[in-house]
Amino acid sequence: MNIVFLGPPGAGKGTHAQRLMKEMNIPQISTGDMFRRAIREQTPTGMDAKRYMDKGELVPDEVVVAMVKERLAEPDCANGYILDGFPRTVAQAEALDTIAHIDVALNIDVPDEIIINRLSGRRVCAACGGTFHVSLLKGDKCPECGGELFQRDDDKPATVKNRLDVYQEKTAPLIDYYAKKGILSTAKCADGGVDENYALVKAALNAKA
Ligand code: ADP
Ligand code: ZN
């Protein structure tokens, strides 16, 4: 099954997509993670993307589409995949429709106040990539592996605001785009725990699968 995850930054797309990946045994494809890796490895795509990401802007469609196209051609995508963070614009969704058949678009709906609190409190482990909220941390090291924790540049307050504005303007129209195709399913997540919200995501998926 080919699944697209929709939702504002900080909605929990990555967390839920990772669980679903393990359960369904299909890859999670996160364009944000791919760009962050490319930046670490200092590839041309990474250097190009960084200029946009640090400001909370979207990387140009051509760059993202080319990267996703290459990734979807890899053998592990043959039995399905979860796209997390792509498409982010109507142009990307149209490009995706020319290279793949999407079965379900899962929209993770979370109120703005929750998003802002989550993103500004998010810390990432430099060693294992795990993400944690400051309110749940005891010290300043990763609770999973002891690695150093840091705040993503784009989780700083001014950039968070910009990412939410960009989401409303560029990405929210995709909700309609997939609704018109009849493949949209929405999970209304609230301030419950991860398990509770994941159950809502699974229910939304099963409603369309
Ligand atoms: P989040 O969902 O938490 O905002 P991501 O890790 O998905 O973060 O993306 C981080 C940044 O990477 C985005 O703000 C954007 O600059 C860039 N990016 C990721 N995916 C895309 C995409 N599909 N189109 C354009 N830019 C993207
Ligand atoms: Zn760690």
C-alpha cells in the first residue's frame, strides 16, 4: 500500500510513520530526513536545501521531486511505502501522481497551540536521531543512548511560526486535493499520548485501506 502522511509540522507524522513502517514492513520515506542526511554529507542537494530549511521555507519542487523519484525506484519500495513530508505543494502532488499510485492520504489534524508547544520544546539526539520533548527530559543527555541533545535550527520560535504559515499557504490545499480523489482519511489527534493518537491514525487508515 502506498500511503501519504499529511499534516502540519509537529503533528507527529514522523513518529506515527515510523511505527506504521515497522508494523507493515514497508519503508518510511521522510524528505526532511533525506535533506538532513544530505546536509550532513555535504552533497550538492544538501547544500542547496539548507538555505531554504534554515529559514523554514520549502525546498524548490524540482529538487524534492527528483530526489523522491529516485528513492521510489529503489527495490524496497516495491511493496509499498509511507511518504512523510512529501508532497508539500500541489505541484509536488501532481508530479507524484505521474510516477506513483497513492492509495491513502492520511491527514493528521492537530490544533495550532499544541503544534507550537511541541516544536519549540523538541530536542533531537545527535547520536541516535531520537526526538524528545523538554518537559519529559530529566537531564541534558539522550534518555535512550546518552548522546548529546540539540534543538533543530528550524525549531527556533521565529522559524516555527514561518513553517506554520508556509504549511497553511502551500500544503493545506492538499487536503482538498486528496479529498477530491476520494482517498483522504483524517485522524483528529488531540493532546493525548502517542499511543492514543497512533490508535486514531490506525483507525483512519483502516477506514480507507
Ligand atoms: P517538519 O515536518 O517537522 O516541518 P521535515 O523534517 O518534514 O519537518 O522538513 C524540514 C524541512 O525540510 C522543511 O521545512 C523544508 O524546508 C524541507 N522539506 C522537507 N520536505 C519537503 C518537501 N516535500 N518540499 C519542500 N521542502 C521540504
Ligand atoms: Zn540517542
